[in-house]
Amino acid sequence: MDNSMPQKLPQKILIVRLSAHGDVIQTLPLLGLLKARWPGVSVGWLVEADAAPLLENHPAIDRLHISHRKQWLKRAKSITGAFTVIREVRGFIRELKEEGYTVALDVQGLFKSAVWPWLSSIPRRIGYRATREWADVFYTEKQPPHNLKDPEIPAFIKFMELAEPLGILPETPWQSWLGDIENSYPLPLVSKETYQHIDNLMAGIVSDRPIAALAPATRWTSKEWPPGSWCSVAKALLRSGCQVILLGGPGDRLMAEKLCQSIATEPESYKNLLNLTGKTTWIDLYALFPRIDLLIGPDSAPLHIANAVAYQPAAQHNKKPRIIGLFGPTAPRRTGPVGDQHKALSVNLPCQPCFERICPLKTNACMGELLPEQVLSVVQEQLALSKNLVLPLPADQEIPHGAS
């Protein structure tokens, strides 16, 4: 295929990526690829309500279609609710049909994603072969299977490969494409009110000190790093003069409060700790992350949002955060941060990666054996050169080997 000669411009393209939050962010390079090759193409996106805030006010998305699948399933349990749901679903299908999409790219590869382009009669429906839930029966064109548990191929690359039937593969290697193409990781527009909100939350932050954000929360128990390890890292950062921000959703407040109580044993350094758990939305993170130097977190949405922020064109007073990802049940090469300036840590146990939400061995050893000293040694590498920062690592412990 001659990648420099794209096929005829489709009239309208629909990206289907319903969830989850991190996967939605990792699909943005596909959107960037479409717009880079065909700036004039109209692109819509079909997403579920939970993840929709990640894409609102996006300048590259001409129409955002929001599926309320979870609400529909809940309300359909009653007879009266079922009739209302049927009416709303018909209206949703009509909404998709009226847009007149000629191509649909189903990145999700599940029944719940593949059925919508089929129901709305989009003529070209592109997805992967051998999908789960027999989703590929709804496609008119099938790409090679996407093994969701392949530990070697980055997920964003597999998502971008859905554009191959359109003849718009990038000319440069996949791994370097993000660095070569401006706006390759396009993000939504952030309002002045959102920036002002972040300014208010960070009013006590001193701009000339390194700012490290910790995002401990995750929906998978197998991805959880022990609270004591988070506490050790936070204390070391605070002792070194860093300002530390804790991030999480409303449901993570109790966890964050307990962590703050553990850190508060050293009041002098505690004053540089800012707990924003439950105080920020997904959109707020787009405005917050250009203000920080470092993010530490497991394989979760904040990590991927920070990665996307790091690829934005440089603006005055904006930083490009460095990322340290903590990987246990998932694979660093598949969903780790993209870019040589970032690090993904793993202890490389024989059972890794298992891709299970709950540890099959009931030990969570892949996260528990990733020690604070390993993380702090990488923090030292990430911040010392630019900030002349010296972290107080435990003098009586050697840095364990095995991190990658």
C-alpha cells in the first residue's frame, strides 16, 4: 500500500469507543491520525455517558453521540421504563442515521459497540476479526485480530491500525508518529472557568518548587499499590522539597484521608501536601497536568491523560509532565506511557501480566513487591536533572533489581 496516497475522502467517519476512560484517551491518536491525513473530514464519536466528559468540547470531534446504555438497562427492568427506553433507543439510532456516516471504526470490538453502526446502516463498518461476543459479524471489513492481552504491541497502535483500510497509515513508524505529527494526541478545549478553578485549588502552590501528583486510585484491586508504599513515596518527596498533590474521584476520599493521616506525622513537610481527591473532574485534569512536573500512578485514566498532555504543543508557562507508571497485572509495553522520557515499572514476576481485575493467586505480589525505593530511584532520575533535586532514599537499603 502507498501510504502517501490516501483513498478518496470519506464523507463522514464515526469512531466507536464507548469506554473505559483510559482506553478512550488512548484512542485519541486515531482521531489525530484521521485529522492529520484528512483535515476536512467530518468525524463523530460514539461514547458512553461515563466517559463522555473526556471528549466534550473537542475541536476535532464534529458530533459527540452519547449512549446511555447503563441507564437504559436499569430502567428497562420495569414495563413502563422499558417502553421509554425503546423510544429513546430508537431516537438514538435515528440520531446516528441522520448524520449520514459512511464509515464506522469500531475500536472497542464488543457487541455493545459493533451493533450501533449496524443498526444505523453505516455502509462501511470496520473492526477486528475474531472479536469477543461475535461482534465481527456486524462488520463489512475486518482487520487482523486485536489480542487484548498481547503484552508487546501498544494499544494505541492497534487502535490506529483500524485506519488502514482507508489508506491513511502514517508514513513514519508507529512508535515515533506521536512525536512527529503536531496535535497527534488532540485534547478537548478547556474553558477559562476550568483554568480558574484549578488556579483556585492550587493557590498555595509555590511555582518554583517541583510539583509531583500521586494518583493511587484504580478500579482494579489487582492494580492497587499498598498504602504504606504510597505513604513512603509521598514522605520522601515532601522531605526533598517537592509539593505533592493527591488525586482521585469522590469515591476515593476515605482512602486519601487515611493516606494524609499517615503522612501527617511530619507536620513541617505536611504543609506542602495538597489533597484534591474528589475536587477535580476529568476535564479539570486537562488543566491541572500542564502545571505539574511528575505524575506517579498505576495503569489508569490519570496516567493516560497526563501522557496525552505531555504531547501537546508547548505553551507559555505550561509544563510537560513526566510519568512513572506502576504496572502489575497489565503490560507496560501495551498500555504504558508513550515516550522515552516516561518510565513504566514492573517487578517482572512469572505470572505477569495476567490481565485480571482480581489477583488469581490472591497475593497482589506483582504490586506489593514493587518497592518504594525502586520508585524513588526513578523519581530521582526524572527530576534531579531539571530540578537539582536530591531525594532522601533509605540509607540502609539497596535499590532492588528487576524494575523495567
